[in-house]
Amino acid sequence: MSAATPRSTFYTPSGMVPPTAWILVVTILIPISAIAGMLYSAGIVHVPMVKLRWIGSVGLGWVIGILAAKVCRVGKVRSPLFTIATVTLGFLVAYYSAWGIHRTLLVLGKVNAANPAMFALQGFLPNEIASWMSVLVKNGNAEGITGFALIVVWLIELGSIAYFTKSSFETVWDDRPFCEACDQWNDPAESLLQLPVSPDDPAWQSVREGWLDSIRKLKIKENANETVAVTLSSCPHCDRSHFLTASGIGWQTNAAGEAKFIETKIFQFMSVTPAQITELKNLSELLDEAYQELNEEPDEPDEPDEPLVSEQA
């Protein structure tokens, strides 16, 4: 396997934020987040059930997280700071809008407002929201919860929406590399190798430094609860943007006997050449052949860990 370059390079986002991204934030993210927040508020007002409040939190977070990820993807955002700001903005707009419309939804039909539209708009003023929250704390909400208990409910609700917004955003936003030369996102990562080795094997250090030949020196771990998955993300239009990621995956048991799935990044988005990719695929074929031979051989006494592929392979 080629090891002509004993120095690795890794993908780093350029930090670019195209004008399209700003336009999408203003015309798509903010209006839809505001509408989603008001619909959420209408749901919990007209069907005042605690269970519905939590279901609504999931739905609102899901909408905002996915929307923010799509805006950043379509807008070709390569700035991590901008992506964080985008999802945070969507969350804040939705939650603020939910409170802004809350008073109107509850009391508009019960008060004699000379100008209903103005009454509704006034509900979005920060001081009006604060005043309305004070009224609810004192008199109780639709479920009859008052005082500090109501504040706790609001904080849990806020945390739930924030959590589901973050989770849905991370699910859709897979943080793949961007090919600056083609002005195009790389394809999603595809599986290249599945290695029965430990992510803590010392040979990984040499691999991180660019010596891909060192993969052959990794020690096979038989009957292990962890493996290493090697994935590749490539530009669909050129041969200049290929990035390799290696992750240790498996189950670990804590002192209480509880099993937990663990994923550990060994390295992420290391640049590789088409020739190196070809040789890694050849290695994958060699491993498949080795597995078939092992399955055909009778069981033998355990021996010390051996290299993944012999030096003669």
C-alpha cells in the first residue's frame, strides 16, 4: 500500500457563508420558525394536557432542527459558528413566538379589545410577555399549575424543545466535507472497511500520520466487543476531495453491568488519494477472503493476536 506521504492532512471547513445562506435564514428559517412556534402555542392552549405539551416539544424541536440543517445545507454553509447560530436563532424565534401569541390565544375572546390585531401584536413585546408570565405564575395556567411549580414546568419545556432541536439538527446535519473546487458537498460517507481490531491499537498513530500501510500491522481482536469502521466521503464530481474517517464502535459494560454503545473517533476526514482508496478496497477484498478461510478451518487453540494482514499479503 502506498505510503509515499508520511504526513497526513485533514479537512478543515473554509468558514464561508454564501449570500444565499443569509437569504434563506431571513426568508425561510425565521418565518417558518415563527409559524411553528405559534402553532405549538395554539396546540397547548386549545388542548391543555401535560402529555400533549411534551409531544408538542418533540414536534417543535424536530421541525426547527431539521429546518436549520436544511437551510445550512442548501445555503452551502461552511462555517461551524454560523450553523450553531442558525439553529439557535430558529429555536429562539420559535419559542419567543409561542409566548408572543400565547396571551392572544387565551384571552382575546374574553376581553373587549378595540383593535384585536393591535392587541395580538402587542403580545409580542418583551415587556408584555414578561407581564403575561407574571399573571400566569400568580393565577395559574390552563392546567391549574401556579407559582414555582409552573416555572419548573416552563424550564423543563424549554429544555425539552432545545434538546430535540439539537438532536434533530445533528441527525440531519452530518458535517460532511465540502469540495471548494467544485462548489459541491461531498457524498455521504460510505463504508470502506470493517476491521476486527481495537481503536486503541498503537498502529493507529502511524495511520493518522499518513502511513496507511500501518493498517496491515493492526492486531486482530478475536471475540471482541468492539470493531473499527473505516468510511469514505468523496466529491461526486472530482478526484481531489476524498476523506477517510475511522471510528471505534462497540459495546462496553460499566461497573453496574449495564451495556452501553460507544463510538470513538480515531481520526476524521483524513485526505486520501484515489490510489490509496483503491489499495484500501483491495485490502477489504483480502480480508473478506481471510474471513472465508477462517470460517472453513476447524477450531484450533487460541494463539496471540496476529497482524491484520501478513506482510507478505
